[in-house]
Amino acid sequence: SEGQVQNNLLGVFNQSLCLDEATSVVKASTLSFKDLILTFSVGDFHPPLYYLTLKLWISIFGNSEVSVRSLSVLFSALSVWCLYLIGKKLFNRFVGIASAGLLATGPLFFYYAHEARMYAMSTFFTILVILCFVNILQSKKPNIFNWTSFVAAAVLLIYTDYLPAITLLFCVAFLLLEKKNFQAYKGSWLISFAAIAVSFVPWIPIFRQQLEVGALVKENAPIWWETLGRINLKQIALVPVKFLIGRISFQDKVVYASIVLLYAFEFGISAFYSLKKFKESRFIWLWFSIPLAVALVFGLIMSGFSYFRLLFLLPPFYLLVAHGLSMSEKSRAGKLYFRIGLNMLAVLIFIANPRFWREDWKGTVSWLESDSGNANSASIFVTNNQRDPYVYYSKNIPAYGPDGLNTGNFERIYLFRYVQPIFDPQDNVRKTVENAGYIKVEERDFNGVTVWKYTNESRN
């Protein structure tokens, strides 16, 4: 019903923070700017700019779910506007409007447009880099503002997220292919890229420590290393699927495959028309394909290849679709509306089905604290570094890592099974709880957050 859709739409933005979101918010709320840069970043394997920006944002707007997600919404809106400008500059006003409309309604973009993580921010800076790059290429005379903007956008991108920064490799490759653009301002290009490279020098010591921590994770938690995004056929296949339909799925595999094929045909045929005029669309094709190829190679070396980390490639994808649509003079508007309708259908399916939403830590903690009552209770996790969403929502019941039983005698234990197969494959924490005399009496699942309730009558 209309009322249910409205409630669900509000619920999407007000839904529980997932693990990564909660980590962002808890760390940005509790750590100083210095600690975010020098301490937290070492183990996070992301640059610090998003966390620093989020900390400033929280100091102004608070740390509620809606408040912290609104930062990403802002960057997403700016991304749509900048993509319109790129499409208009490279092709025409229709391509600008079409690409912006497709991005704004894109199901995968919608999901991450309101996530309290750095992906919306890095997508914006990626588009801004390309916009500044296009401005330079199209300028008839040197413009210091364009060059300064390009360098500034590139530096901000590098300090927001590493993987999207490979977009700069596309810029270098394009200049090497289009030598006249490079030769015309050779000195300015060399100075610009040198400035970008120098800007990263102060971060190299932290970056090296991040690589060392990553190597330790690979050695000590190989399953988690694979989970982070080790490249395989499934991960590769998920990229086009999620680009097309976002974070929805169907239990009936025939229905699932049919819907994916429908979307692939409708969007793929438009991209194919763009390919037919490759000379005209070469800039966009290279913008899309070069970073994708580099990301694939990177995925063979490091664990980090995943469709959501490629969100920054959605803008050139939709530009290719929009360019292909522009070639149908008589029916291009209708075809655009149909594809936007397909996007919105996937978004509505997502909104209408909370099972596609994030892990329900809010509901978990709410049930747990209500169920515990006045009992002496504790929550125990199989690893210490997965407790941030619990810390964000919990008010009364303390949370401990795998050594939690050593902290006191409890009447009730709430054992979180979250990531247990990864960090406790031998199930040692459960065995410790049960060997201590606790008896499992209930099991609950909150959209991926599974909790086992234990009691020990002798301690009541």
C-alpha cells in the first residue's frame, strides 16, 4: 500500500546501521582527529578523509542514523549534478539529463547513496576529477582555476578511498593516446601529476603500515581475507548484476535470471549503440574500462575486488547508456523513461522488502535489553573488532570479546554468532560458554545478526 511504501522509505534511511557504518560512526564520534589519522587508519586500510569529514559532520548534526547518512546523500546529489555537466559537455544536453536521471534512480547507487561509508564521497570526487579533466581538455587557453581544481579533486579522491583513485590512471592513459592534448600543455600536465604524487608522500608511512596489517590479516584470518573481496568468477559476475538491479535478489532462480537478462538486454543494447560510435564515445569507454581492468588485476594481488567498491564506475556506465539512447532521435525519450522505470522498479522492490536491508543491530539490541530485564547479563562476541554496532545501540548490557566469561558470573549470556565461521571456525567460544554450565534456551536472527541466549540456573 501507499502508506506501507512511505513507512518503508522512511525506514530505509532510519534502518539499523550495519557493521561498517557503525564502525565509521563510533570511531568518528569517539576518536580525536589525530587518532583517526595516526591510529585508527593503520588497521582500517582506508585513507582518513571520510572519517575526518564525518567527525566534523557529527559535531554539527549529531550521530543519529539519518544524520550520519545525510552526508552521503549530499555527496550523491552533487554526483548527479556533476555527471549532468559531463554528459552535456561531452555530448549534448539530452545525454547530460539522461545520465543524471539514470544515476539518480540507479538501484545500486540508491543503496550506497545513503550509507554512512566513504563510497558516495569517493564517487563524487571521481566525477569531479573527470569534470575538471574535461574542462581542461576543452579549454581553448590555459585556465589556472581548471588546473587547480583538477589537482585538488584528485588529492581529495586519493585521501578518500584508494581504489577509485585508479581513475587517475585513465587520465594518464587518455593523454598518452591523445598526444596533442598532452603536448599542448605538457608542462602543466607534468606539474599537476607531480603535485598529486607529492601530496601522497606524507601518507606513505601509514600506507605501508596498512599493507603490513593486511598481510597479517591474510595470514591469521584467511577466510576474512577472502571475504573482503578476493577475486573469483562469482565476484566478477556480481559486478554487472548488481550494477543493473542493485541489492535485490529472488529465491526463484528462474525469475532471478529472467529479470537480470531483461535488465542486461535493455541497458546493454544502449551501451552497444554507443560502442558503434566508438570514436565519439571513446573517452567514456576508456573511463569505464581502464579502471575496471586495473581493479581486476588488483583483485588478483590484494583482497578488495567487490561490486560495491566499484561504485565509482556507475557514472561512466550510465553515460554510455545515455549516449546510446541519444542516437534514437524519435523514441529516445520513451526509451529513457522505460530504463528509469526499470531502475525505480528495482529500488521499490528493495524498499518494499526489509530482508534486503542491512543487518538489524538496532532490533537485536532492543530485543536483548528488553529480554534481559534486571538479570545480570552479558553479550559475548567471537572477536573484539565486530562490536561497534552493538556499542552504538546498547545502553545497559556490556559486550565482551571471546574472553568475556573471565570478567564475572552472569545469569544470562547472549552469544553473538555474527562472523563466527570466519573468526572462530572451531566454535571455541560456544564450547567455552557451554562448558561453563550455560544452557542454550533460545535462538534469534535479526536479518543476519544471529544471537543464542544462554542461562545458568545455578547463578540465578
